Amino acid sequence: MHSHILPEMDDGSESVEMSVKILNTLKEQGVTKICFTPHYYTHNESMEDFLKRRQHCFEILKPHIPEGIEVCLGAEVYVTDIIMNNKSLHPVCYGHSNYILLEFPYQTTFEGQSYDFLMKIINMYNVRPIMAHIERYDAMIRDPGLLEDLENYGIKFQTNANSYFDRATFRRFKKLIKRGLVHYVGSDVHNLERYQPEHYKEAFDLISKKTDPEVVSGICHYSKKVFDAATK
Ligand SMILES: [Fe+2]
């Protein structure tokens, strides 16, 4: 659901070799479907330029994607006011779907202006936001009520696999999981060191052990739904 595997696209993979290593590492752990979500910094680059670069990096990697792995293109869209200059946000959604992975500045409170802005994005662009790594926002991780409110507007929540290895964060996740507020677990893999892809499955095993195996089934179900919509 969340990865930086396209070679030389952003601060993720630096080469085709590295991308292939990451893909194989994920494959070894049973991953068969992967969404590429490179950073799209709306204040730094036009969407047109971003899409051109993404296509170029994808074409380079495409012939080297290991057999048995299906992929789709998306983006981790950093939200600034400038996002409103775009006529449509569908080109940066996951594939053909209207799910979009959004990242806000980490100090965002999702109250007042930032809340209104998020609602405006949903209404103006007819997209379904997935909030990237919600554990980075103090306002979100501490307040299940806020997440419940946002979920009423169709917003879904993604967490990073490696965050489950931090006990304090896991404790907070547990509260959210109990209320059905964790929909996706992404690797957010950047390279072989950052958010180590070899520990991806371990995170799922931990979730299964410390909560309920059904939680993992739910996460897989939500992810499959996005992937199917993206690749239909
Ligand atoms: Fe990311």
C-alpha cells in the first residue's frame, strides 16, 4: 500500500538493482501485490512533471519486476494549498481507483482549517483519502474520536509495518485496532535499511499474535479492495 521502490524517483530506491532486491525481499515474505507510491510534493513539482518522471522510472523497472509480483502505480501526495491548482487528482490515485494516499505536515491537527481543507479535497475531487502513517500525527494517534469522525467521511488509515516493533506505538495501535480504525499496513520501504523490507511479515505475525488473526485478514481484505479497484 505504501512503498518507494521506483528507482531514482524520490528518496527511495537508488537503482534498478536495489529495487529488484527490495521486490524479491518482499516476495520471499509472501507479498504478491505491491503499490508504488513515490512522493509527490505538490509545492515542488507540477503533476504533469511528476507523472512523466514516474512513468519514466516505471518503464526502467518494468522488465525487471520478478515473476509473481503484480504492481500498480500511485503516489504519496503531500498536501499543500497548491494541490487545489489541479483540475483532477485521479492521475495520482492508486491506478484506476479513486483512493489516494495523502500525507500532511506532521504538526497538522485536523481541526479547523486543516479539517475543512481535507473535506474540500474529498468534495471537490471525488477521491477517497487514505491517510499515510497515521502514527506520525500526534493529533491522530492520540485521538480515536478524531479518526472515527474522519472515517465517517470515507477516510481510511494506513500504518507503517516497522512502527509495530515500537512497544508504545503498538499500544496505541491496539486501541485503534479494537475500534476498527487501522485499515492498512504498508512497508513504506525506501531501501534495504530504511523500514527494512525483510521484517514486513514479522509485523503481521506480531499483529496476529498480540491482537487477533482476524485483524490481519481484515487488513488484507481492505488492501485487496484498493488493489483490485486500482488494477481493474
Ligand atoms: Fe512514504
